[in-house]
Amino acid sequence: MSHLSVATRQAEERPRVSFEFFPPKNETMDERLWECVRRLEPMQPDFVSVTYGAGGSTRERTHDTVARIASETSLIPAAHLTCVSATKEDVLQTAEDYWEAGVRHIVALRGDSPDGMGAEWKQAPGGFQNVIELIESLRAHRPDLGKVFEVSVACYPEPHPDTRGWEFDLAHLKAKQDAGADRAITQFFFEPDIYFEFLDRARNAGITMPIVPGIMLQPNFNGLKRIAGLCGASVPDWLHKLYEGLDDDADTRDLITANIAAELCHKLADGGVTQFHFYTLNRANLALSTCHLLGLKPATAEAA
């Protein structure tokens, strides 16, 4: 990519970004998360999301994290909320707790089985049958007080391991939109054509809401392959070759990861994409490096 094309893109509309964090499990991880939050705050993302563990295993930690983001930073937090291992009343109470904490954005998900990714998903006793019911209930929650959450949902540009075929998957995504979803965020991918072909399918199926590409920032290639296998994301041969021989070279892996992510975003931007959602894994350096490669700088730097 030429310096001229980069400069031209920087002069055009500023790309919009959002970041995903996961709640900390211990004090060391807590310090790393909040360092990441503080370092990424000046990037002025549209929002930052906080994940929710399988089986609701991080419910309290997710709530505490988004509540602190809402009260102590200028960031707009979005809390993940799933249908797993809870009654409808419990899930809506969690949504109410988010609202009271100042959270106005929910990432509504079916959620993974409490038995682990890949295990058969089962409706909890008294729980939501699927994410569509969850979205409808969030939209109807406390209408007397005008409490309406912004709702994001997930989508898969490549077939999910539980897929029933493109026709069913797209109809399911359309049903999420019809239930009240504001946007969809994709699972990660590495080839731009995967996103654009999925976008064409979605638009042809009547899905008009924004479909934001999810960009993975995982420098541990073995971990990346494991996650990709669980969610159905393809890992191209060229990616294997780039990480080959770097198991003990974390610094080089970080450089490669940031450049891969930035190059993918540039190719997506060439196709008209202006919004990107980064799966940060609570690693500020990688997210900042990628943003800088996209021509995005912290607000203080831009003001200067």
C-alpha cells in the first residue's frame, strides 16, 4: 500500500471503532484490563463491550466491569447478555441492574453451552428459548419508563458449527433485526471477500441493519486456531506461514498481528466499510498499534 493511499484515507472520514474486553479473573488481570481501558479511552470508540462467560460464569464480574466503565470513564459500555443458565426473570433483572448502573447498550446473545463451546445448547428451565425472545423482551422491558436499550447481536460470515445452511442462518439474523436489533457484529475472519460475500447475502435476504466486521487481535497462533475451530472461522494457509517458527518470539507475533489486522481493515475500507469492532483480549498495545496503522490517533494527539 502506498504512502499516498494511506494519506488519502486519513484525510477522508475517520473510521469508527469499538473495542471488546473480557472481565478479569484475578487482581493481575484486573490491572491489565484497566490499563487497557485507560489507554484506549482517548481513541474515542463508539462503544466498548464486555463479554459474558459461558453459562453465565462471569455475570457478576461483567456487571462490575461495565458499571465501573460507566461511572469512571468517558466510554460508552455495552454489556453482553445471554440466555444461558438463567430464567427469563433473572436475565431481565440483570438487564435492569445494567440500566441502574448507567448502561444503555446490550450485546444480546444466545450464549454458549455451560458444558463448553461445541456442546449442545439447551434452553434453561424458565429461560429464553433463543436470542430473538431475549431481544423482544429487552425492547418491551419497562416501557412505562421509556427504557429502551440499544441492542447489538452477533452474526457469522462463515458457517457456524451449528449451522443449518445459509438460508436458515440468514433468516435467523433477519428475525433478530425484526425483533429490534440495531446492528450485527461479525465473528472474526481473515479474508475481506468473506465479509463482502456475507454482506451481499444478508442484504439480499432483507437485512438492512449495519453489519460491523469483527477484527481479532490474538497473537497466540495456537490459541487462535483453537478459537477458530470452535466458532467455524477459517484460518488461511498464508496465516499459518506468517506465524511459523514464532512460538517463542512474542514481540514479532505482536507486530504481525497488528499488521494483519490493519491490512484487513484497509481492504475492508476500500470496499466502503467505515466501522470496525476489535476483539482486544485486553491487550492495549495491539489495539493501539492497529489503530495507528489505520491512521487513527488518540483524541489528545489529534487535538494537538
